Amino acid sequence: MLAAGAAVGAYATAIEPRAFRIRHEQLRILPAGARPLTLLHLADIHLAPWQRAKLEWLEGLASVEPDLIVNTGDSLGHSAAVPVLADALRVFQGVPGFFVHGSNDVFGPQLKNPLRYFAGPSKEPAGSGPERLDLAALERAYEGFGWLDVNNSARAIEVKGTTIAAFGVADPHRSWDRLDETEAAISRMRKALGDAPRTTLGITHAPYRRILDAFVDLGADAILAGHTHGGQVRVPGGHAIVTNCDIPRAQASGVSTWSHEGRSVPLGVSQGIGSSIFAPFRLGTPPEAVVMSLVPRDVG
């Protein structure tokens, strides 16, 4: 039993966190007659500067040739990560996209007792405050690539002849979301776009129920999120053990359906690319980027 436990621990810390994969999905959410689009969903990179294998893999994602990128936050895992991350993601220069932040883009990682996650979503540690990260530099890098900020906001771009609208919130895990601001931005965006056919994405870092319900009501055609790490530890063949939010464990990763008030939309939750440097393990939840083929809706 000791040998088996040691083997599982070694696998979870030395092998699976580096077993990067690309998960492919298809969503029928584009207007009729639109050209298919390839969307690359990046989540929870949690980058530290010494993580060379992760950096090389990120650069290799250029081979996907995405038409659109969505980054759902928690890209940083160390105070010195911004310039290194920017260099790796520069392969996507000029590819349009949208982004929101997670709390780990604002605060540096801290040592926590992982058993506390069984008591519910994590909270800000007591005592001295966490290290502040250079969020402004991260935003400059993203905007330099051509990505649009939808933290408590809404924006739209044209991709291969199709208008892609997106709205989002700042990290609900820290109660930074301001849905009233998001709703006002959506109203302004819709007024500017008029009646032109479009596809609308709802984007959040943490998929809390109240946010998902609101996104459905606000007209999202699909919702993208991260944060859960797929549970980070999963019993083989089973669901996540914890989600670090209030989403059902069965929906902690992959594409499912979220319904509210009689309306249903696809919900895509990435189990992310990295983890905290203080919890560098994964079991049953390999790191992933998600490539989504967006195609026109079925007629009728």
C-alpha cells in the first residue's frame, strides 16, 4: 500500500502535470451561413518563469491556427511571469480574442492547506496580504496581441465575416463581478451593433451558478469558464472531488448544458493548463487547452 501510494504521488506530481493535451469540441452557435471558426480556449496557465515545458507547449499551440482566442484568467503563477508569458503568447499576435482575469492574475500564490477545499470554495488567507502582481503589464500584453478586455464589460469583433460579441465579469470567486456594469455594457454594444446576425459568448473565470444563470438570461449563446482545474484530483472514471465553487461536480470540466428559466446554452469549462506552485499536482485531470470548432446552428 505504501508503494502504491508513493507511485500515485510520483505520477501526480512528476508526470500528469506535464501531460499536456488538446481537447477538441464542436459548438453549433454561429449564424446560418457563417464560415466555421476555430476558437482556442486558454485557462489557468498559472505560469512560473522556470516552467520551460509549459512555455514550449504554449508556443506550440500556434499550430492550431485559431481564428479567435478566449483567455479565462489565472495566467500568472509568479511575480516574474508576465514578460515570459508575453513572449510565449506572442505567437498569437494579431489573432483577435477576449479575456477576463482570475484572482491569481492580481495576487501571487500562497501556501494553503488543500484539505480546506473540502469545506467549500477557498477564501483569502488571513494574516499579511498576498503579493500584488503586475496586472497592468499583463493587460498591456494581451491588448498588444489584439485581445479585448471584457471584465465587467462587453465588446464585439468581426472574425472571418461573422460578428462575435462577448461579455464577461471580473472574478466571481473574489466577488469582483459587477453584473450591473456588464448589463449596461451589453446594452451599449447591442445598440451599436443593431440587428446584424452575431454570436454572443459569456466569459467568466469562475463558473458560479449565479453568474451562469445571469449569462443565460443576458443572451449568451455559449459560456466559457475555467478555475476548477477539473477538480485537480479526480477518482479515475469519476467526477471531480471538489470544484472550488458551487458548480455541480459533474460539470467541473468539459462541455455540458446550463439551463435557466427555460433557456439552455452550452457551457465549456476547461480544466486548465497549470496549478499553483504550492500545489503542483494533478490526478485524473491532465492539463489542457480546448480547441472549439464553431459552426452554424442547425436550421430549424
